[in-house]
Amino acid sequence: MNLIGEHTDYNDGFVLPFAIDRRTLVAAGPRDDAVLRLASTFDDSDTLYLEVGLGDLDGIRELDESPLDWAAYPVGVAWALGRSDADLAAVPGLDLMFDSNVPVGAGLSSSAAIEGATALALVDLWRLELDRRALAGVGRLAENDYVGAPTGIMDQMAAMLGRRDAAVFLDCRSLEAEVVPLGFAEAGLAVVVIDTGVTHAHATGGYGERRASCEKAPRLMGVPALRDLTVDDLNRAEDKLSNETFRRLRHVVTENQRVLDAVAALRAHDHVALGALLDASHRSMRDDFEISTPELDLAVEIARENGALGARMTGGGFGGSAIALVPVDDVSRVQVAVDGGFAEHGFGQPEVFTVAASDGATRDA
């Protein structure tokens, strides 16, 4: 889950995610042939198993009616490993069975959870020598070039580098990462997730349009990436860009600064300042990047009115979840208020739960 720093990762910027205590598990074992056989507890299709030959990973993706669906993520990881460190003609096939309690389409990186679990299993069973940063890159390659979702590397890095009770302060240009203690438990605070139930699809629609704007803006400003601009450049940018492109740029530039300020607030144990930054982040995503929804805006508003220090939507946008930094004593109050508010507005029943910062991907047995 991303505490703050939205749509900054693919702009070479800064992010502050943490791995949550929701998990995707994969049971994996070698086969005597060159076939990947995949199944999951969350696949409600009529086909119990999907079988893909290791030599046909490109072919199955290019079918007019590809059967992959969710399996595109683990198959994409195998394909990406073949592009980096694995000779797919020399490794055994695998049986892979997936189970997960990470909500899908909720902005909580369910795809990166699948990729991280798969990458760790395949590297282990295929005896490859790749560190965790490299595995995050494998997951990103799978999602970008195999699945076709133009995401950055933040989700995969959080899944691979996450630590208990800490966030990962990540420079998405250099991939330098620093573990930053959160101190929420000691301060009597909880992170509340409000899953609106409005699903999104990263591979299509508005996400790709926003990314295109973020690629155009630095070209017009004469810099390699939006990372290379600061808030001092905003006046100049407003004079050079169309209104829409400028607002997209302004979100990314100011969000980068908010990440830096959030790290400083955490180091100073100033959770009130952190909450104000969460609020500002949501306003920027709502007004400048225009990726919020009425459900997300309502969730943020209700959380703030019922004790949250700050709240924001999280994830790619156009649905998914909001998060709120809430005193532990006010968690139930927020939950009741959100349930009632959504019902009053005719929205579907949200799922409200708390998460804690946890360790990233690991081998359990």
C-alpha cells in the first residue's frame, strides 16, 4: 500500500509505500515437462487448470481470445525471467497454485503480490541468482510488457523490500531505498483502508492517458522527467503548457515534495503534519490529476470528519481504496460513519479494515 506518492513512480520520482499484512500465497513444485500449470482459489472459471508451455509464452499472449486472465501475471513473470536471467529451454516446468486475501482492483497492489510470490518461487526452484531489487524489476517488466499495464516499479519494490512497522522510501530513478520507521503503533494510530468496491483496470483508460501527459510535459519543459522539476518551476510551466497538461505536471511535482515532507515528518514523529500531507495529496489527485471518484471523495471526507488525522485515495485511481490515518480509539467510529454515509448516498457497501506494515515476500516452507 502506498502511504503517499501517487503517480510519481513512473516519473522517476519519490514514493513511500509499505507491504501490508494481506498475502498472496503460491504453492509451487517442479514438473517433468516444460509446462507451467496454474490454478487458484479465486478463479471462478469453468477451467480448473491453465497449462502453458514454457516455449509458448509469447504465443498464448497473442491469441485473439487469450485464456490467461489473472494468470497473465505469473506467466508474465516467467516470460520476464526468460528475458533476463533464465534459459527457459533448460528449466523444468512448474505447478503453481495461488491463494490470496489481497483485494483485487482496490488499489492495494494485488498484481504486484502475485508477481512477487511468483518471482520468489521461480528463482528458488529454477536456482537463479537475482536479488530482490532485480526481482522487482522482473515484476515490472511482466506487468508493463507482458500484461500491458503501464505501471511504475513502486508496487513491486514494496512487495520485495517491505519491513515490519516501516515504510520504504524509494527513489524511483536510482532505485535507492531506505527503510523509514512509521511509529504508528507507539503513537496509538492505525491505517484504515476503505475499499469502495469500485474496481479499476490499469491496462486501459485514464491511467494510460495520465501517463501520456506525464511523458509529454517534460519534453515541453526541456527536462528528462517530471522528477527534474520543482515547485519553483510551476510558474514557468503554467506559461508553457495547456491547462490540462500543467495540472497533471503540478500534481506530480507537488506530490514529490509531499513525499519528502512526509519522510521528514515521520523522522520527527510528527503524525499531525503527516496527516495534513495526506489531505493535500488527495486534493491534488482529485483536482489536478482527476483520478478520484465520488465514492473515494466521500470516504476521505467521512474519515476526516470522524477523527482521522488525514486521508487520501491510494493506488492508480478511478476506483479502489482510500486510506486514513486514524487514532485507534476512533477506528470503529470511522467504520460506522463510512457504512452509513455510503448507504445514504446510494453507493455499494464498502469494506473497511485496518492494515499494518509487514515484511515483504518470503518463503514460508
